[in-house]
Amino acid sequence: MSDQKYSKWRLYITIITFIALVVLVYGLRQQIADVIKELGRINVVALFLIIPLKLINFDVYARLYRGLFSTLGNKVGHWAMYKLSLELNFVNYILPSGGVSGISYFTIRARSEGVSAAKATLAQITKLFLLFVSYQPLLILGVFLLALRDHANNLVLVTATSLITLLIVGTLLGVYIIESRRRINSFLTFVTKALNQVIRVVRPRSRYTETINIARAQEVFDELHDNYLVFKKDWRTLKRPFVYTMIANVTEIAALYAVYIAFGEYVNIGAVILAYAVANFAGLISVLPAGIGIYEGLMTAVLVATGIPAGLSISVTIMFRIVMMFIQLPPGYYFYQKAVRQGLGQKI
């Protein structure tokens, strides 16, 4: 890529991410104002518990990526993966794409660490798989804790059962597709062609060109399957990554619970486990950055259904969202912009 084209590309990326940030802050402007008003009546020290929890959270993700790449034959640095985790969180937060933007970004950025696109993609798929699997026992525990306090009404049971079913079916379907070279090739080729069609609608000038080269993509799909066989050969290598994703899920739930402590309320943690799962799954399909509106609404609805007062639920949810945004986005944005200036994977 020539210096002139690279400069333009870097400028476009910077403008797009800045606009996305502005949209996010504008969409949350009322919530930010509400949080500022609430600060006077909460335990700020308890609220600061979120910071060490998030530091641990990003640390275990860095260890997770290092472990997965090590199994696939690539040695990567812990700090490099820590920074990449912050960047990935930033991209997923401001771009409403159900995690697709994040996976694409991770694949590009991993090139700077000598990791192929197929290995980076498999690492992300494996991470999601392990996150889903490790959250299932937490969901079951959450329903059990709610039942102990007689808070497991029909709505709660249906919601929890539906989530567990979706997790199991989604996990099995993903394994079924990647298990076969033919199936993964057919499925991902279909997805690639669909993306090309979408790009042609958005960019009419590309109507007669193939933005994503199908033949090159199929080579990546084959490599993806081959790398999957490395994991399949010895599933025991995933024991430690599984523990890491379990810790990641627990720290996220603990961070949300810390806000309840800050408000002086020790609610049933089962409600928090269930509400967090529902809000995050719904946020995947939101058309707005960070799932604005859907995330808050569904989390509050689930919390109220489990017996937590609506006023408290709304206040805690808004406080959690804003505090998390101010903790995560600045470092994520900094490292993201630094990566853009350095050319991301150096091969764009």
C-alpha cells in the first residue's frame, strides 16, 4: 500500500471511529447526566471495585489468547494480547455488528504478531465457544439461587431455559459445521458471497468486482479446519482456556454486583447472573452502538421479574454501563488509534 493511500485509509478509519464514539456518547447523554447526579448518594469506594475486576478480566483474556495461539504453534507476548483485548473491546463496543467487526479487527491485528487469519479466527470462535459453555453452569447456579429465595417464577424459568437451550444448540451447531471441511467451506463461502452482495449494494462501483476474494477465502477456511483438528486431537489443551473464560464471566458479573454494593443493596446474585446474560445476548443484535436501549431495558426487565425494585434496577444498570464505558473506552481507543497509526497488521 502506498504512503498516500495508507494516509487516506488511516484518516478514514480515524474519522469513522470518532463519529461512532460521538454517536455513543450522544445516545447516552441523559444517562451520563443521571449518573453524575447519583454519585453523591453511593459508596464510591465500592464502585471502584470495578477497576481491579476489569484489570483481571482483560488479563485472563490475554492469557486465553496466548494459550490458544501457543497450542496452534504461535508464541505471542502477554502485553501484546492485553492491548489487543482492550482494542477488541473498544471495537465491539462502538460498532453494532454482533461481534463480527471485532472478529475482523482481531484477525487483521493478529498479523502483527505473526498469527495467520485462520488461526486468529479460530481463536475467536474458540473463545466464544468456551464463554458460552462456561456460562451455562453459572446460569444453572443463578436459577438455583433464585429458587432458594422463591424468586424463580414462570417468566424467570422460561427465560433461563431458553438461554441454556440457545447456548447448547448454538454450541453443537458450531461444532457440527467446523467438524467437516466440506461443511465449513460451504457455510463460510455462503457467508462470504453474502457479504460481497452487501458491499455491492453499499458501494455500487464494486458491482463487477469481488471485494472479498472467494478463492483466497476458501484457502483460509481450509486452514481454519486444519487448525481446529489441532484442538480436536487433544481437548485437554482447552482446560486452562476454559478456566480463563469462567473467570472472565465471573468478573463481569462481579463488576455488575459491585454497583449494587455501591448502592448499599445486596440483592440475589442469581438475578444478576440471569439479567446479565439476557442483556448481552440481546445486545448482539442491536442496531445501535453498545446495544443502547435494548441492553438497559432487558436487563431492568429481568431484574424486576426476579423481585428487585424497578427504581434500583434502572439506577444500577445505568451506573454500570456508564462506569464501564469510562473505564474501558479511553485505553481501548488509545491502543486502537496507536495500532491504526502503525498500520494494524502491516498487511492491509
